[in-house]
Amino acid sequence: MDLTEAFEGLTTTVTPGRRMPGKIGMGILLICWLALGVLPFVAAVPDFRLATGKIGTPGTLTVVSCVSLGQGRYDCKGRFVPDGGGDAVAVAASPDSEAGDVTRAQLTPEGDRALPSGTKGVLRAMALPATGLAALAFLPYVLLYVFKVRRGRRTAVIAGSVVAALSLVLIVVGLAAAYS
């Protein structure tokens, strides 16, 4: 007896011509897809506010040390000197830093870490929402398909492709800013 036969009744595969999930199941899937695309925007708001100087304390970050944690992970420590004067603060620096890096940064309101500010910080913060935008790129097409609307599908695919390509460019730019 083959083990796949034992699980045959428990699993179903989607093949062309088969029935799609019901209204409730499709609604849940679409809500999950929408959440997957919107949550990166929500999560990026504090980083954008920090990079633009809306929150935090401006100053200069000097990366003091970076210790390898293994498997490509690093723990970096730095010294943050506020622009307005005052004592230097020991902070956690971005793990993509190198010892000796000196950059303009914003100290988080909690005072435990400093992130790049200005253009580099904004570009760095842009990578996460660009990922969410890529996730949402083809949602209009899927909605047209689910609701059996034939008109506009081709346009939705073309627009989705353009949005996905632009999102990829934004992700690459954001990651390049983060690692430069």
C-alpha cells in the first residue's frame, strides 16, 4: 500500500476546471492577501518618521564594534552624539554597519538604537513598503477574476506587472542604501 493513498481523502489539489473556494473561503484569502500587502506600510511608519526627523534626536552615530553571531548575522554597537550637545549614548547600531562607520542618524525615542537619517534613511525605510506594494500589485486582477469580470483583466495584468517591476526597483534601491 502506498502512503499517498492513505492521505488521498484528506487533501485536495487545485487543478484547472476544479471548483474554487466558496465565498467565505475566498473572502478570507483576499483579506489575508490585502493584510499581507498593507502591513509592511504600517510597520514602516516609525522608520520613516525617524528618518525624516519627525521623531527622535538628531546627531552623529559612530559604529564602535560589530561582532559576528554566525550565519551572516552581526551585533553592532555604536556611540551616538546628539547635535544639541550632551553626553554620548551607547546604542545598538544597524547590523549592516561596519566598525568605524560615521553617519548622520536619529536616536529612537526609547534611546536604545540609532538609525540613519536623511536621504539614506528614507531610502532604507522604503524597502519594506515596496515589498507590500509588490504583494498588492496583482490583487486587482485577482479581484476581477474572482468576481468573473472579464473587462479590464488585461489592463490589470499590465498595471500589476508595472507596479511589481517598480516595487522591485524600490526594494533594490532601499537595500543598496541600507548596505552602503
